[in-house]
Amino acid sequence: MHNRTCWRGLAFLIAPTFLACLAWLSTGLEAQEGGKPGPKEEVEDTVKPVKKKIIVPDDEPTTNMPAKGTGTESSDLSAAYAEALHPDVKELYKRLKVPHDRITFSNHEVTVEPIPQFLGNPPRFTGYLKLQPFDSEWKPATPLPATQTQVKSVQYYEEYAQEMVTEFLEAGYERKSPSSGRYLSKFETLETGEKALAFVVRFHESARQRGQRRGEGWSDVEAKLRKKLLDVQAQQLDALAEADDWDHAYRLAVRLKEVYPKLETQEVFAKALLRLIEKSAMADNFTQVQLRSRLLDDLFPRRQTVGSFNVRLQKEAQAKLDEAKTLGEPRGLTEQDRARAQTLVQLARLKWPLLPGLEDYELQLRNAYPILRIGMSALPHKDHLSPATALTNADRWAVELIFESLIKPSSSASAGQRHEPGLAMGQPRLIPLGRQFQLPRNAFWSNGQQVTAADVSNTVRLLKDDKWPGRTPAWDDLIEAVNAGSDSFRVNLTMRQGYIDPLSLMTFKILPQVKESGEPALGRADDATFASHPVGSGPYQWKGPIAVTGRDQKPREAVAFVANPHYSGRTGNLGLPRIREIHFLVSTNPGKDLDDGTIDLFLDLPAKDIQSVRSAAKRVRISKPLPNRRVYFLAVNHVKPALKNEALRRALAFAINRETILDDYLRPGNKEKPHRVLNGPFPAGSWACAEAREVPVDLFQPGKAKSEAATLPEKLTLKYPDGDRFLAEAMTALSKQVKTILGVEIELIKMDPYTLRKDVEMDHDFELAYYHYDHPSDAYWIWPLFDPRGIGIGGSNYLSYDDPTLAGLFDTAMKRRSPEEWRKYMQFIHRHLYTKMPLIPLWQLDTFVAYTPDLKFDPDQRFDPDKNPLPIDPLLVFTEADHWKLERQTTVGSNR
């Protein structure tokens, strides 16, 4: 039985710093975590902080950045003056190459070195103003004192430069004859003006920093100067757009974006580039439109101007697709109508290739719409399709198709457990005691809303909500905070302390903050309405029950998942998922269904059925055993007086012959003898297990069972899930063994999985229950299962077990840093659990998958399925389903 399934494992405390360097743990962690012991995530960044630059009010650029990348990086205009060939360009640079102010007296004007204080106009100052005039060669002349009554006005260099540049830009050089020697294109004229203004901006900023311009009043001067520079740069973009010069315009926009972070300013730049895209659209060059639109959207993501143009293109594409669909269903089209529909689809693709639904309709027109049919013993429950409510294997598989985590676990035979990017872009960045994730800006929920950092923040808030019965107190011990900051697509997840496998804490599924636009934020992780109408960002979305008929013409219970129309539009997801629909259907005879083509895949094939399936289906492939981290046990309710007796619990554990039950009911006739008996809550043979001389590998000891308890109850009840005939037989055999050895009657109570969960986790209405626990990672941290804070309705400690000694062992283990010490304390815990037996260990069941060769789990065929296990996680299965491929083509409208 799942212990809060997808999200329960999220809160499994993963101890401090060590396993990255253990060979017996996952070898696939990122380079920053592998090979060296110690919590690297606790080390502070060593990058020196950047000094905060002066920000001028009402404008954004600072220092010398405005001219970056245009040839205006020169610290002065002297070189530009010397190189200039155009006489008027040369004259402009000559006038501005030496910074100076102009002082007007009653009957003459004097050019002087820049005056430090801002005097205003008319000038106001007391005493004498010490001026340093220039001679005609720009050399210092005799100093000149002046009083306020003598000085009529002051024209500062920054103001004079704007006047000169304006005069230059309005001279109309682009209208002059090229043969006159005075012709300049509009862009060349503006480029000259930008170079001059950029030099003046750099002078002013340097003067402010060095005290050569000080006091009140300079901020307004600088703001006007920077606005003039911005106007000239924007006009440059306009000129390039007018000349249809995309390459130069885009490079200039890239440079300007670095300098001007304000959204309203960037909107001006986006509009200029958009005009170039509109020209391409008017010329019906939609290949160019799409390329330039993608570049523009990446450069200025989600700008209003860009977005409105994209919406227009999408509407035009949608109109073409809708027109094609009015011709009729693809399977019933005449050849003429099919050709017309294909032409319309191509026009729609030219305008907007990522239009939701376009890929599916085009595949249907080509009779190449791939549908994967998966057989299973039971379907997912329609009201349990969210991470917080999923319970059965089928529920969990559905959740894997619909939802994504920031980073997803994966495993392989060669590399072991590792973590790969999921919803996040690439591996996370290491930050002090945490990780920083970057979300793609073009990720959307299946309802078309954008995925943002707010969704991640709200998901974590739901996980930490103490009003949610599924909350695990250990989660609060782990995650300190989620900080989205000012960037809507960047998330910082920080922890309270170092952990062995920190990424395993970050594999929780992300939920949308709101289900639909305008609705209040999702208030509960287990919201019932959401669980029946899920909205995810994964490769598929829930369609619901469908009518399916097998090759035997008998109707089957089935549900469908269709490709999320917004998934392929995300960066790196073009063409994904390759399989456009996945159907789950009930299969009671997997061998026959695989052989006749009713299904392509059967999940979790019982070991006892392997031979019969292999005999019935000639083309079938059956995977190698897929070991998993699921452990089965008898949950013990410690609230019940009889079961508080640890001697009774040990007697029960020693009275069960696990190997016999496996041989007779769970793997009969299987020569390879898959599955393993357990002697504790850790997977058999894992590094956390104590040595066999301390804890026997097989707990079956009938003599010891009889000697353990002096007084035994006459009867105990054992609840187990319905749906598996062979499990029922195994439970019957178990009860008979206990009756024979101990004389205790075990009354078996069969019930559906959801009622069983309610009885065990919510109502605590049980004595013994057949349950299981999915270790979230190879760290095998099981403290939440025994944490006394988790006792209560829906809590992680549904055993109601409170053991101070055990709590002390876990606490001590958490403080250990060396791998040897950590392993030693985990084995202490195993020995203590063997002594106290708070739960009755049973077995660990390997997973088998049966499939046809048409289905390619790894399209690149980097593994040999006859020699190696399939590259899938047996508990999650669908983490890479978007890359699966079905090589056969399906006929539209058929059951295939």
C-alpha cells in the first residue's frame, strides 16, 4: 500500500552529508556532489560581490555600458576625430573631444574646464568663481575669477553636446548626393550621434565619481543626457528596420537589452524588431517569421508587443486549422479533401508551427497517429489523479504522465540512481544550503497558463501546510524556504542543513498555483476537484474513460491520456511526446492481449505469469527483473494493547515462512527465483542492512517464535488490498502459518485499496495491515515512518509508534559527517528495529514488464534488452515516456 504515494517520499529526511561518495549509493549525482564527502551545499559562494553602481533616477543605463559593442567604447573622441573622413563628422568630434563648459559674460563667451558645482541658470553662487579658460589650442589659459553679477549664463558640456548632436542629426545628410562627399545614411548619422553622446555620458559619470561634478542639480542634467542617448539608439533600430536589416538590428537590440533593463524601454526595442518580422509576414516568408519571432521572444520574453503579434499569428494559423477540420474527420476524407486539408495544415504550420493540436491533426491526416495501449490489472481512479491523492500503481503512473517535478529521478543498471532535469532547465545551480532552478519561459500548463516560480512556491506551501492530513513534519525539518525573487522563472530552494542526497528532496510534483485564470490559489494539496480534473505541465493530459474493443471484439474498461498541446512548444521539446495518445486498459490475459495486438505493453507482470505469457505471445519481450525500492511489511497498530507487546511482534515475525509463500504464490515455477525476503524496512542486501550474524537474512524461526511470547491473543485481524487473487492466497497461507506455529488466528479482511488507506492512515482502524513503503532514494531514510510527530490523522507514522531510543539513534545519525559513521548508525537502527519489531518485514518484489518489439523505450537503442534491464524506474515507469517511440503506424479510427 502506498504511503502517501508520490509526495510522501518527498518528506523522507535524507541525512546530513555523505552518500555522494559511497559506491553503494547513487553514482549519478551532479559533479558538485560526487566523489567527495561533506555537504558542499553548505559552503558559501566565494564569488566577490559586485559593487553597486550608481542608478540615475528615471533612466537605467550606467557607467560606460551604453556604447558597448558599437565601436563607441573608446575612452575619448580623439581617435574618432583623427580617423573621421566626413568633414561634418570630423567637426562634431572636434567640438566635443575635450569636455568643457561655456560661460557667457555681458559681452563675450569663454570656454572653460568643467565646473564642479551646478550653478543653475541664471547662475547662483557667492564669492568668486574660479574659472580655468582654454585657449584656441585647448590648452589652459590664465585663470579667470568671476562674480555672480558678471556671469550671465552657463551652458554645461552635457547640454552643449546634446545641442550639437541634435543639429548634426537634423542636417539631412541622408538626402545629400552620394557624390557630394557629404552623404551619410540615416543609420550612419545616428551612429555618429550615439558615439558622441556615449562619450559625454561616460565623461559625466566619471566626473560624478571623481567629484568633478558634485552637488545638487546634476541628476536632472544626466537624466536628460541619457534620454537623448536612448532616443538616438531607438532611432538607430528604427533606421535598421526601415532598411530591412535584421542582422544588424538584432545585434543592436541584444546590446541595448543589456544596458536597459526596464520593461517599458525594452518594449520600444521590441517594436522596432517586430516591424522587421511584419515585413517578412507581408512577404509570406513565414519560415523567416518563425525564426525571427523565436529570437525576438527569447530576447524580450513575454513583452506585450511581441506577445500581441504572436497571438495574431496563432489566430491566423488556428483559422487555417479550423478550416481544414471543417472538411470532415480525417479518416473519412476524399483524396481531394485530404489534399486540401494538408495544404491548409502546411499554411498553419508556416504561420505558427507550435499551434496546439496541429501536430495531432497532421498525423491523423497521414494515418500515422501513434496510440500506445498499456494493459494493467486495474485502472487509475478518476478522483485520485493528483500527487497528493494517488494511491495505486495505476494512480501513480497517471500522475507521472500528467505532472512534472523540477528534477526527476532516473536509474540505470550501469549508473545507478541519478537525477536529471525535469521541468527545470538543466541541472540546478549550487547555492549555499540549497539549489537554484531556472524555469523555461515557454513552459505552460495543459490549460494554456504559463508556468512560473509562483507555482513552485505555492506547491511547497501546500506541502508544509499543517492543515493537510498528508503533511509530514520531517518536511519542515528539511526545506527552509522557497524564494522566487523578482525573476518569475527562477527558484531558490534552501534547506535547514546539509543532506546526503539533497536533490531527492526536490523531486516533488509541481502543481499550478491556480486551476484556471482568475480563480483563487489552490488551497489544498488534496483538493478533490483538482484531483478529478488535473491540470499539469507534463507530456500528457487526462482525457478520461473511452470505449475500447479488443481484438476479441469484447469491450474493455479503458481510459485515455492525450498529448499536452503545450508541451512540444517548450524549448528542447519539439516533436514530443512522440506517442500522441496512451490508453490504459484492463487486461486479465496479458499473453493473449500482447499476442493479438490488443496491447503493446503490460506493466508489473507477476513473476508467476512470465512463462504463460512467453508461451502465449510469440513476439513478446519480457524484461530482466527490475529491482525497486519498495518494501512490503505488515503494518502494526501500536494503539492496540496486544500489539504493544514487542515479544508478540517478534513471535509473529519469526512464525512467517516468507520463502515458502514466495515460492508457492508469488513466483511459482520461476527458476530464476526473483523477489527477496526482508529482515527489516531496508531493501534486501542494501548498504543500510546489518550483517547477517547480527540480523538473520531470513527471519523464519519457528522454535524461537514459540518461545518469544508467554501470552498470545486468540485472534488478530489483518487487512489487505483486494484485486490480486494470488496475494489473497499468499495472505491465507501466512495466516495458516501463524495459526500452526503460534495458535493465533489471523482473520483476513479484504478491502479496496482506498478504504484500506482510510482505515490505516486516517482512522487507525486496524490491527495488522499488508502495506508497503517506497524509499524515495538510495539513502533509505525512514525517519518519517517512526517520527512521533507524525502520529495522528493522515500522519506519516500511521504505526503510532513512539520509541525515544530509536529517535535518539536517528538524531545522532543526522549529526554524523563521515560515511563510515553514517553507515554504522543506520545499521544500529536496523538492529534496534529487529529487536523491537515495530513492523513485520515480509518481502521485496521485483518488477517485470512485458512488451512487443514495436515499442522502443530507448529509440537510440543504447542498451541490449536481452542483456540489461530496461532503462526505466520500475516504480515511476513514465519519467521518460515523452521520448518513447512506437515504430508501427496506426490506422486512424481503428482499435490499434
